[in-house]
Amino acid sequence: MHQLIFCTCPNDNTARQIATTLVEKQLVACANIIPGITSIYQWQGEITSDEEQLLILKSDAQHYPQLEAEILTLHPYELPEIVAVSMAQALPAYLNWIDSCLTSK
């Protein structure tokens, strides 16, 4: 099953480092960086607001465990957001392209 994985990052350098590493290791086919998002959330009993970057990663369920481990290694947050959403439908040729970019296990 193909997936979109969402991961917020504190800054552009972190987002680019994670994205580049995941593409180089063929754990994701593509990484989009969306700058300038504002996250408002509760952390350790307080309401917090931060400017962040959002990574949208294209991969599949087979590569998710290694992808997650890699993000945890590179990410500076104590508890990074790593959320995978299954792609119920997508252009078949696009899904084939994703497959062609990922490592074989």
C-alpha cells in the first residue's frame, strides 16, 4: 500500500536534511517541503505555537519502518510528528513511478 507520510520540522535545514537522506536511501520517491506553517499544540501541559516546515513524503508501507527509524535518528524533536496515511487512490502511472524509486527488500 502506498503512503503519504507527514512530518513537521523546526526549520528548512532539518527538513532538507531529512528529505535528502530519505530520497538518497530510496526510502521515499519524493519529498515536498512546505514552508511557513504555524503549529499550535499542547506539549507538557502548555499550549505552544511554533513556525515549522511540513514534509510530505511519498513511499509505501513496506518502507515505513526503516523510514520512521531514519527520521527518528535525524530529527531534533523529542517526539517528532510522523504520520502515515494510506493512498486509497492515485494515478497508476504515478504509483508505478514511486515503486521504481524505492529500494527493493
